[in-house]
Amino acid sequence: MSNSVPLLLDFADRVVLVTGGASGIGKAAAQQLAQRGASVAIADINRQAAADVAQMLREQNLNAGSYFLDVADEDSVEQLIASVVRDFGDLHAAINSAGIADLPDTLIEMSLEKYERMIRINQTSIFLCLKHELRHFMSKSGEQRAGRSIVNLSSGAAFVPAPGQVHYTAAKHAVVGMTHYAASEYAKEGVRINSVCPGLTDTPMPAAAVPREMLLAMAKSSPAGRLGTAEEVAAACVWLVSDQATWVNGQSIVVDGGQLFH
């Protein structure tokens, strides 16, 4: 192995933003990043929960700050990036994990309001985060852009439709498409952009749409016979924004224990 390739995931002197960082995969990613030396900006619409996660990390002598974020509001996203750069001095990477789940519904019975809310929070939010994260990256000189990276959270539903979830399925397809587009546009600028597509994961979000008993029954049909953990999915996100993944760009990596291809 080349000496230029780090053997460990080291985020010393790196500032990483995690949206949706107050719970689930985002919280797990924030913990793993901070434990590896990153200064972590934890952004969430649940202001108190984000503050609690940041405080927990600081009690471990790790560097973290918390921020309010409404990912569906451009002013909120723009203000977040400005605040993170003001407080930490820079922004080197981002994991865009904020999103919602919803109760199932048939396509013909789904209201436009329900559909548009999902698209706004799970799809438009990724566009807004990419837009303002990349604006900051592009404000740097070419050499300073090297190593900057973004990971967007999509879903296995980007490949296999989620039953009763036409809006969620559409949004997660779009996240993959935006990731591929952004990666192709900014690769020459030294910026990498990938997405992670989790399968059934034991977090609060799927529990909001499907009863836990049903989730566990669905998980039994997977090769692993269980739900994934937030930590397992977060580990893929953290690796993708690390210097160990410098040759990985424009990819949508399924993290589901093999369920999608079973």
C-alpha cells in the first residue's frame, strides 16, 4: 500500500457538518467523526436534541457544536453554512442525512400536500444543502478544495420501490440522480460526492412509518435476518468522507446486509 494512503480514519483539523445529526444515522455519524478527531457541526430541526448530542460529545472532550436547521428552507441552510464557517473557521465535508418517513398510502389516495411535503424535506433539501456546501467549497482555491467531500443519504428505495411510498421512492431516486450529477460537475474541482442507500435500519425514522413488529418480520427475510444498525450505516458515510475513499466518487453505495440483491 502506498505511504500516501492513511491507514486509519483520521479527521484531525477537519470540520464536518452532519444534518439530521440529532438522532439515528446522523447521530451515529457525528459520534464516529468526533471520536476520530473531527470538529462536528450537528444540525437538526430538533434544536434541543442537537444540543444534547453536542453536549454529550463535549463531555467526552470531543469538539462539537449544535445548530438549528430547517432543511426545506434555503435561508436556514445558507445561514447554517455561514454559522459553521464562522464558529469553526471552515467546512471540509458534509453528511446530509436529514429526512423524514411517512405512513404508507396508495398512489391514487395520496394527497398532493403529503407528496409535496416529502419531496420538499427528502429531495429539495439535498439540492439546497449541496448548493450551499459546494458554494463554500468553491470559495476556496483549487489546492484548498482537495479532500472536500459530501455524502447524501438516499435509500434502498432508490432501487426497489418502497411499498405504499411513492413519494419517498421518488425522493430517494432523485437523491441518487443529484448525487451523480453533482459528482460529475465538481470532480475536476477536487470535490467528491457520493450517496449511501441504507436498507431496513433500526432507527426512529422507519419506526414512524412501519410498526416495529412488521419491521422485524421484514428483516427476517434478509440474508442477515436482522435490522441494520445506525452505526453500521454511519460507518459507510464516515469512510466515504475520509481520505481512505479518495478514489470513490459519484457512487451510490447500498448498505443493507445484502437484502436488495437477495
